[in-house]
Amino acid sequence: MSDDLSAVPIEVEQKFRVQSHDPVFTALLTLGAIALPTQSHADTYFGHPSRDLAATKEALRIRRISTWHSNPSQDADSKSSQGILCEAWVTYKGPYLPGGIKAREELEWPLAPGDPRGEKMQRLLESLGFREKATVRKVRRPFSLDWEGRPLIVTLDRVERVGDHVEIEAIAAQRGDIEAARSAVLELANRLGMGSPEPRSYLTLWLQSEPRG
């Protein structure tokens, strides 16, 4: 793979464990954030047949998304909410780049119309020797916010077996934009009153929460 990241989007993100989403929700509305449709995700992660992706800090997944019909300001866990499967995406995340806030190459694309549930992609991966590692499920309430001229996405996540988290994400268009993106994420985190970041991925947290027999 080329070392030139100039044409590859770079995900810059920081995650925080919270006791409640309510204070962050209120702060986001005060800042003028726009609520996006609430979703549920089923993220199926795969292990590489010849190398340890956890050791290299890489990730490969198929994400299956359902969109909630309920108002995003409502509790996404409400039994009255209805969701429909709308799409599946395949995502590769590269190793972390140096620096204090996570930044990594991200390649992602939708599998529709030919494979809207990701079943063909999963069969392809398994035929090539990849093996399903885990499926992490969460309800995600995303918000978009123009923060000092940069578009950011803040998500309020409720993750099965893992708990409530807040994730702040920016996209750096090229390597030279990474530090500015990191600065924007950090400044917004401080403005929202976030505490210490959670460095582990949802997959790692989910695996570590798995009951031991």
C-alpha cells in the first residue's frame, strides 16, 4: 500500500465513556448541533487469515445499518421505535498514525444495490480465509456541528455489553490537515466537558466484556 495518504480520507476521532448522554445532548443543542437520523448498527469484524489485525491496530468490518423512524431526540431504546434495514457498508481502518488523538486511514463504501445486507461480501471474505471475530451492536444518535469552520460529527452511542459513550470525529482530507483536525476534536471535547478519553475500540471493549466460562 502506498505511503501517500493525500487522496485517502483520514479519520480523526476520540471516544469518551459517560454515565449519561443527557448533559452532552443538551450541550450539543445549545451549540446549534443538528440531530441526524438515529441508527442501530450491527458491526461484524473479521480476523485476517495470516496476520493479527489487533496487533497491527487495523480493522475490517461489515456494518449493517437500520434507521429509526422515531424522532432522534427521543430515547432510541423505546420499544415504540421502528427500524428498517437500509444498507450495509464495508470498512477497512488502517494502523494509527503518530499523535495523541487517534488518526488513521479509513476506506469505506456501500455494498448496495447488489449486496444490501452484506451477505455476499461476508461470503467472499470467508472464502478468502477471513473469519468472523465478533458482531458489536449499538444504537447511535449522531449530530453534525460546524465547529470553528470545520464539520464535526458527534455521536451518542449505547453499545451492547459496553455501555454509553460519546465519540467526536473529524475527517482530515490529507496528512497536512491532521493536526488541525485533532485540535478541533480536542477543543470540542473540552467544551462538552468530556473527561479522560477511552483509547480502546468498541470491539476491544466488547471482547473484554465477554463472560469467561
